[in-house]
Amino acid sequence: MENSFFDKDNCLRYENRYSIKKEYVYDKKISLNDILEKVAVNDYKVLIQNVNEMKFGYYRNKHFIFNDGSDVVSKYLIQMRLFNEVEEILVLSNKEEYYLRVIKDEMNGESKLIETVDSISVLFGKLDKDENLLDGFVELYDAGRKIRKVIPSSIKSDYYALTTRSYIEYNKKTGQAGYGYYRYVDIKPEK
């Protein structure tokens, strides 16, 4: 059967890679910028979920860049993901502390070989022509839902997709496999 779900090109494929996962908890008396100064050593794309909004941006040279010129307001922060091809830093915020989970795909003394699966999720909306955006941002518009979102991309395309990497873990008692955790990898134009 041609073009079926089970075609080789449509099936999810796993890949073995070396990876390390670390978790940290910080008291909110320490500022989020001070925490990221220690942990975030690369450049990242960012997704922030606040109480009142979700927005995408960049974290470059230890600074946040959002198209609207705003900054991170810690008191409204629920969750933040800083991600690139190599690692993701997940920040969860509650009243008293920040919980950080760092996943890094690299081979070093602490990493372990693990099976992973990459999947893509097409972002709703089509490229909209907006002249008021900073370089490195594009705006998507979903006419049916009347939703606009600004995403980080320097490449123009009609559609974009978020790549997510899932890490397979095995239950030793039952022998069952499942996704133990996942991370965002990149936002790229979708062909």
C-alpha cells in the first residue's frame, strides 16, 4: 500500500545517543538571571509560559530577546524552556522555588547511551507579512482561529514545525518501554 502510515518514510525511527539529565532546585531568593548565568552557557530559542501569555524568543549572550522588547517577569512565570540542538533547560516556577531540569545530548563521563525518538509538530498558522518584526522573528497567523504568534526563525517559510525529542526508558520489572521524558530541539521551516 503506497503512502500508508506504515511506509518507511512515515514511521518513527529511534536513534541511540549519549545523553545526560540533571535536576536542580533553587530558592526564589536567588534571581532567575543569576541561576541562568550559571546553567545556560549557550544560545537558545525560548518558550515562556506565563500566567497571562505564552511567547517565543531567544536567549543570547546571557540576555533574553523577545520581539515585543519585553523581559521575563518572574512573578508571572509558570514554565520556561530554553532549547537548542544539543540541550534543553526546563524551568518550572512555584511560589518558593525554581525547579530546573537540564538534558544535554553529548558524550562525557556522566552521560549514558539511551534510545531517542524525534517527532515534529506543525505549528498552527501560516506565515504573515508583518513589517514590524525584529530580525530573526516571523509571525504566523491562523485565520480560522484568528490567532497570531511570533516565533524565532530567520528563515521565511509558509509553515513551521517544533521538533521534540523523546527519551525511551525501560521498566525492569515489566519489560515495558515508554517515553521517560522529552525535550524541545528546534523550530524549523516545514516543507
